[in-house]
Amino acid sequence: MRRVVSITLSASLLLVGLVVPTAAATTVVDCSRGGDLQRAVDSAGNGDTIVIDGRCDVRPRLRIPTSGPSMTIRGGSKKPTIAPAISVTDNHLTLEGLAVNGSLTAEDARLTLDRVRVYGSVGTSAIHTYLTDLEIFDSKIERNSAPVAAGVSVALGTMVMRDSVVRNNHAERFAGGISVAGTYRATIESSPIMKNTPADRGGGIFVGNAPRTGHLTLKSSLVIRNAAGDTGGGNYVEEGAVFTQARSKIKNNRPNDC
């Protein structure tokens, strides 16, 4: 594990003529050679970046310290992957340019995904957030399975998804692709939602009204070729929930589009 420290000098205490140093470190963890990602996370300072190489298996999950420093985990070379799960509470985590073979959970947090593939989660949503600000950019959520909300589940928080794809996810009950409930601001933009299959309703998108009204806006996106066992192959909106769309297409879903 290599640690590189960059020092930025500021003169914020001008009255007394002091220079206050602030440091941001970059740590390289090569999991293909036995690197310890959990140790690097536990040792990280605020604003630090951890660069991973290879596949990092952290059992039972990679735990981001509660109320700890915000950090970025970035993919290097050698197919950077984290498995089988990541959890973050009361913190800000950014993931960049890597894969998660499993699930991501966040509570009372901020979670940012940039160029991330989340796949292969079984038994729980690939991404599940509660009271969290979720940002997903240029990412793929695919080939996951769960009882409900196999792809993305957002409860009592916010979500921005842009230039991403949610596809080939399967739920045993409802919400094959995306479920939002109790969200006061959720936006999907320029993102296809496709080939998701719940056994019940809400093939591509499910907008719920509990524990409070969910709000979802679909912009310049395509919801296509999703299939629900009951109804709402494209999207299903519970009574009282709010779903709006602009410059989007919902088509070729089974047994119906909405």
C-alpha cells in the first residue's frame, strides 16, 4: 500500500501571520497482491483518494467509517472491482471508474457514482439508499436480483441519474429496475431503463407513496422492453405519487407501458 501526500498551503489566519497546511493523500491499494482495502479506508483522512488495482474482496462488506472523513475510491488498472458489498452511513463516499460485484447501501449519507458498474447482487437491491443524496453518472446497474427493487431503491432521499443504464435486473415482487418512495426530488436524465423483469408490477420504474409521497421526473430517457408479471411493464405509479416526464419515450413494455 503506497501513500502519496499532496500539501496545499493556505494563509487563512492572516491576522496572526500563520500559514495553515491542509493535506489530501492518495493511497494505492493493489488487491491483486494482497492489499488491504478496509485498512486503507479506516486510515483515510478527509478528502483522501484511494486508488485500487485488481479485485478487492472484503468480507462481509467494505465498511466506510460512520461520521468519518469523506473520501473517493477510484479504479486504477487490472479490472478494479470491489466485492461483495459496500456500506456507508453518515458520510460522503465517491466511487469512480470501477466495478462493484454485489451491493451498495447508504443511510443518512451522500453517495456519488461516476463510471461505475454495479452487477451481480443477489437477494438485495444493487443500490439501496435511505435518507441519502444519491448521484449516478455514466454508470451501469445490471444483472442483479432481489425480492423487490432489484436495481436501485431510493427511500426518503434524493436521486440524480444521468447518462446511465439500468438493465437486465429481476425482482421477485415489484420494481425490476428502479424504485423511489418518499423522495422529494428524483430525476432520471438521458438514461435507458430496459429489459427489467419483476414478477408483479413496475417493470422499469416503480414510484411509491409510502412512507410518504414519492416524486420522480424522467427527462430525455427511454423506458423500453421491460416486462412485469401483472401490470405497469414500463412504469407503475401508486396513487398519490408523482411521476412526470419530458422528451422521453415509454414503449414496447409488457403487458403494458404504464
